[in-house]
Amino acid sequence: MNTLSKVASMAVLASLSAAVAHAGPAAPQPGKDKCFGVSLAGKNDCAAGAGTTCAGTSHKDYQGNAWKYVAKGTCTAIKTPKGNGSLTPIASR
């Protein structure tokens, strides 16, 4: 295998490793709450339901089963075009 092939192979492996690392939930964040229904599409920290692999995989803005970490005590005060954030999954979004 020539040097160029080795470099290309290493680049592919690095990008795959990064994708796999991003697919799990975001690390726990002390002082923050999991807030459902407030993240934009692809910007969730985890829990986005069937057909997703976790962090960064929500399909639509303000998806009710996707959560994002927010400052503790602020979740239900966050207003979105689809309603306020929730500390539990929102079935209708």
C-alpha cells in the first residue's frame, strides 16, 4: 500500500470514528436538565425515537421525543413555535 493510500485510509477511519462517537447520547452535564421539544433538527443531545441513533439525529425542529441539555430550572419556560419545553417526552410533536 502506498503512502497516499495509507493517508486516505486513515482519513476514512478517522471520519467513521468521529461519526460513531457522535451517535451516542451527550455526556451527562451537572447543573443541566434534559429538555424535550426544544432542539432544532439534528441538534439534539439524544432520545429521538425510531430511525435515529441518538445525538444529532432528530428529524425535525422541536421534535417532542428529542432532548437537549438546558440550564437547570429553565426547560418549561423555553418557548418554541410548537409550545414550551418539557422535562418528559412530548407525544404530539
